[in-house]
Amino acid sequence: MSQPEAALSEKTLSEKTLSEKTLSEKALSGAELDVIRQTAPAVGGALDEITPLFYRKLFAAHPELGRDLFNRGNQAQGDQPRALAGSIVAFAGLVLEGGQEGYGSVLDRVASKHASLGVVAEQYPIVYEHLFAAIVDVLGEAITPEVASAWTKLYWLMADELVARERALYDAAHVAPGDVWREARVVSRAFESADVISLELASVSGELPAFLPGQYVSVQVALPDGARQIRQYSLSRGQAPGTWRIGVKRIKGEAGVPDGEVSGFIYEHVFEGDLLRVSIPSGDLVLDESDRPLVLVSAGIGCTPMMGMLHHLAAERSKRPTKVLHADRALSAHAYRAELAELVDRLPDGRLWTWYQSVGRSREGVLSGLMDFEAVDIAPGSIAFVCGPKPFMRYVVAALMDKGIPESDVRYELFGPHASLLDA
């Protein structure tokens, strides 16, 4: 065994004991940070070679992960490999910027996703083994013992931080780590647009757990080829205590992108009386409890977490100044259109703007084209929540910052593999 391989084999599943140390006790030394800083460009530049090799190694050793845990659609497009293998490089950049404040919110978002999937601590050594073996294979002699040691410590700093956050989420949900799955029955199904259906869910026994406005759940379905694939869907409301409603959009592939296999399966095959396997509510895009002015911005199916927030605000008769902005392709594509307007009307200080790329004819209160913040007055001290396609959210964040909202007060949800919103 070479020296780099020996260094990388020190953290095996049998040897790894999750640290209870504080962040400062686990922090990298100055020399280790220098090594990370010097080698990060080489590791990042080789990701296109490292990532496919990593996944080949991982799925060869653990085919069940590719079949039942990782999103096969993202795998086919290359999104998941870039996101997961690149996460260690992205985390390195955040650490090099300095301090827990730089990456705490990012790790919270990833931990929420992991908790919704039932990820457990024992899976981190598996990823470590195959990811770092791929790095060694690609970069070869550049991975000296010092380089291997520094990047190993960085990986476990990230992993330990994630595991601690995930454990806190499992504790808050009163479940054992990874024990997140339960069966729910579909009690009603309704069309919200041509491509979007709502499913009202109730527990097979007892009640489904309460959720916070803006959270989502994972849904796992058994596909015809035997795979059990998982996707996340926002909780747009509960018809009654202990029930959930999710909105599922049928994803039609285009430009070489495959159809959404889970959304398509649910759309075509899940009806009243059927059972769905669902996880605990998760997600950190949660409505705050302050009295600050609100700006809720969405596009397409990104309206669903906003619906959860608006149902809560309407039920509470909230007097918070609330501006709601939504963009869609056309009125016919806008899921929950009438319900959205009715909820905003119930707010004493609520106002709604809607934009459609295709309008057809002039309609009162309907704007044509893409979302434009020029005519929207944003109150000082507002907090914004954003959900929609990544390019849309990138535009919205920039527009809100131009309106005087600091980036720290713009909160957003990225479904799919996690990556920085500012990535190209």
C-alpha cells in the first residue's frame, strides 16, 4: 500500500468514532489550512474526472445506494455527481473564508435534506472510502501523506458537523437516527393545473406529525424496475390536524433531460386509497415568527412552500405586511392560482403580484412577461423567502438586494443536489 493510500485508509468504518469535540477543538491547523488552500484548485479542477470514478466505485460496492437513495435523474444529468463530490471542495472554500458562521447555514440545509432521507452516521465512512480512493486514483503522487491527512481531516470536520445536526433533527422529531419512514394513505387527489396534482395524506395509524410552514417531506415509491426512488415535496397545508397536502408536478423531459420518473409515477398511478411511504417533515426554509414585513417570491411549483406559509398566516390572522410575488408560464400552468389569491385577500396587509409569460389578453391584476421588481415597493427591514428554478432565484436574490434587503435576509429553497445559488 502506498503512503497516500495508507493515510486515506486510517478512517475506516470500524475505526471511525464520531467526535463530540467542539468546533474549535476540531479545527484545522494553520499548516493544514495552507495545504488545503494550495491544493484546492487541483482537486476542484479534477472533479470532472474524480466524480464519475467515485460513483463507479461507490455503486459497484453498494448498488443499493444507486437504486434506492441517490436520485437517478440527477445521476443521468450529472448533477448529483458534481454536487456530492464537489461538496468537499465547496466546504473547503467556506472553511478557508473563516469561521463557523461561513458554513453553518449551508450545513443546516444539507442536514435537513439528509434527515428527510434517513441518512445515518455509518454512511459517511462509505462515501469517504470511495471518494478519497477516486481522488488518489486521479491525482496520484500529488496526494502526498500531508495532503491526504489535511483533506481527510477536512472531510471529517464536515461529516461530524453534519452528523451532529442530523442527530439534533432526529431527536427533535422523536425518532431514532434514520428511522424516518412511515406509511400514509391518500385520502383525496385533485388537479391544480394540467401538470400538477394535490394529494391529501393521512396516517394509517394515529396522526401525521405536525410541520412548520415551509417544510417538505420525502416520498419514496417502488418503481416498476424494483428501484425505490425518493423525491421531496413541500407541505402546502394540512386539511385537518395530523394530515398533510403535497403538490406533485409531472416533469416532462426535454433537450435530452429524462422525464421525472417519481413525479411521473405518482401522477399516473397514485390515487385515493393508495399508500405512500413518507418521511418526517424537514427543511430550514421555515416562516419566521417575527413581525417583520414579509416578501414571498415563487415561480412555477415553487409556490408550494409559500402556500404552506400563507395558510399559516391566514389562520393566524397575521397583520404582518406581506407581499406575494409569483411568476408562471401561463394562467393555465399556475397551480393553486385561485387559492393563492384567496389567502392573500385574507391577510389584512397582504398584496399579490402575478406575472405570466403568456397572457393572451388583458386581465385585471395580471402582468405580462417576466417578473419585474421595478413597480414593487419593498419595505425596509423585510425578510424574503424564495423558491423556484435556480436561474429565477439567482435573479430574485440580486433584485431584492438592489431593493435594500441584505443577502442574509433572503432565504431560499433549492430542490435537487445542493449547490450554491450563486454557482453558474
